[in-house]
Amino acid sequence: MDYCFTFIDVGAQGRMNDAGVFASTTLYRKILRRELSFPPNKPLPGRHESVPYIFVGDDAFPLSGSLLKAYSGTHAKGSIERIFNYRLCRARRVVENVFGILASIFRVFRKPMLIQPEKAAMVCMTCALLHNFLRRSNTSRQIYTPSDSFDYEADGHLMPGSWRQDTASSSLLPLGKTPRKPSEEAKYIRKEFAEYFVSNGAVEWQSYVS
């Protein structure tokens, strides 16, 4: 994985809820209109039902046919729901690491920006582009993000990346969640991924760490 930004949308109003923020992006509108060149639906390895390529999100986002989020509530150790949540968390950790490193290096994110919203949006986009530029050069990548920068797993245990020691004062805040009822299609797609994670897609340590 390259830990780079693929799509950037900056400038949603702070009072907007999670659904409003995502729905206001051009990415969301293109997803709805099927204007993006996503690969066609296909079964997961060893499965028979076709599923779409999906995004992953946290509790701030609604479960949908194109975005998976964790099962809510508490689940028994080793249960299919808990294993799914663990695997989803592993995938989302990539996003968490990227934003963590961004706030660690570009310290403008350490506190609210006391500038006009338009300029703040430009600062955010510029930092994201610089991040991508530094990550894509073999020379600068090793300086910008040394090998210990990112979280990694050893025998199923999470080893925190070095950025986590340096972002206590970051002002990057999570979006609040707004409960909503998902569609049956969205629940079915999540269930198909959950069953895959306890069959052909299982990893050996997931039962004792989740």
C-alpha cells in the first residue's frame, strides 16, 4: 500500500453531519451515478455471491452498498461480528496512519486554523499533495516516513507507529455519528464479507485477538 490520498474534498461546514459531509462531495455523486470506473462486482475468493468493491468507514458514516462499517454493540470473542469488526479496523488503520502522519509532520493541523475558510481549504489540499509527492519518491519517502512511522502487526499484536508519540495536540477530530437504518442490500454485503473473513479469507491470529 502506498499510504497516499486518492481523492481530496475540503470545505464542508462544521455543522454538517457525517451523511451531509460525504453526500456533498463529487465522489459521492459520481458513485451514485455510476460514473467511476470501478471493476465489476465479483465473488470473494472461495465464495459464490458477487459483491461490489467497497469503501470502509467508521461509525460516522452510514452503512451502504458501497461503504462498510463495523457491527454496532458488543459481541462475543471469536464471533463472526467481532472478527469482521477486527478486520475492518485493520483496513481503516491505513487511513488513521495517513492522517496521523499528516498531523505529525504538517503542524498546522495541531490547532484550529485562524484564517479564512477558503485559505484553510487550500492549506489542507496543499499538505495532502505534498504528502503524496513525498511518499512517491524513493528518496524522500525514507526521510518523510521512515520504516517505523506506520503501525504494524507482529504475531497479531499491534505495534504503534512513531507518529502516535507526536500528535497528542492534533486538532483533527472525528465526525459525530447519526444513527440510520441501513438497506437490506447493505446488510447482505457486509454479511458476505463477514462470512468470508471466517472462511477462505481468515488470518490465523484473528480468533484470539478479536
